[in-house]
Amino acid sequence: MADKKNVLFVVGTLRKDGFNLQLAKRAEQLLAGRANVSWLDYSQLPLMNQDLENPEQEAVAKVRQAVRDADGVWFFSPQYNASFPGHVKNLVDWLSRPLPGKGRDTAVAGGMKATVSGAGGRTATAQMRTALDSLLEFVGASVMREGETGVALSGASWGSGKLELSADDEAALAAQADAFLEFIA
């Protein structure tokens, strides 16, 4: 790979050192030297409201620009009630909207290349990943579904608050990193 691709990480946990933040940090290590990784700060996004679309809010413009600058967006999210957190939905809603006064095809979600991973309970975030994949595809993103990593947290992880990946989890995450680099090439 001649030029390193730009991969934007979106972390869906709000916890200071949540499991999905830890999972993203491990993925960043796996991409080291092969991609430029940046982290999306979307904490200042207002709740989606058409009254706030025009003029474009500064926080919205920053998030949209970060997505435009990325070759691929990798979401790491917990599963909340068989889906993804509301703040992740809010982010995708903003990305799905056209730029103020412009046509529908100016939405930055259209054509965005994405993949999803998650760490959580015994279902390994399967419902969240399916729901987020569907939402991303609905808003026009190209989603790499095959090979997505779902981690069922061990009792030791729940007890310590530290993400402990099994050998299979580690191999799956490494394979997802490799596949995503090919997907965005």
C-alpha cells in the first residue's frame, strides 16, 4: 500500500475507559504503520433538529469535515437494548442530512465506507451491529459487514473493567483491520 489511508474511529461509549474505547485502541495498534487513525469527537453535536440545519452549526461542520477527510469510518459501539446508543444515531442523522441549501447528494454519509465492531454481553453486540449496519446502509454508506468483530466480554473483563480479548477475538479484530484496509483501498 503506497499511501496510508485515513481511518476515522467513532466510539459509541460515553464511559471514560469503556470496553469499546479499549477495543478501538487495540484496533489502532493493529493499524499502526499501515493507516492514519484519527478519533471523531462528536460530543458537541446538538440533537438533530431541522431548525438548526441552516446555517450549519460549527460542531456539525467539524464532524462532517472529519468524515469527508476519512477514507473509511470504523464504529466501535456497545449494545443498548438490542441496538446502538442514541448519541450514535444522532451522529448518523447529522451525517445523513444534505448541506444547507444543497441537494440530497451532498450528505456526507452517502458513499462513506464503514465497518462496525462492538464489545458487550453474551450476544457479542450482534443486534447492535445488525442495527447499525442497516442504518448506515439506509443513509447511503457502503458497509463492510463481512468480518465484523463482536466480542462477548468475559467475567474477568466485567469484574476488572479491562478488556481481555481471547485469541479468537484478537484474530477476528486483526482480520477485520486487514479487510477494512482492503475495503477502503
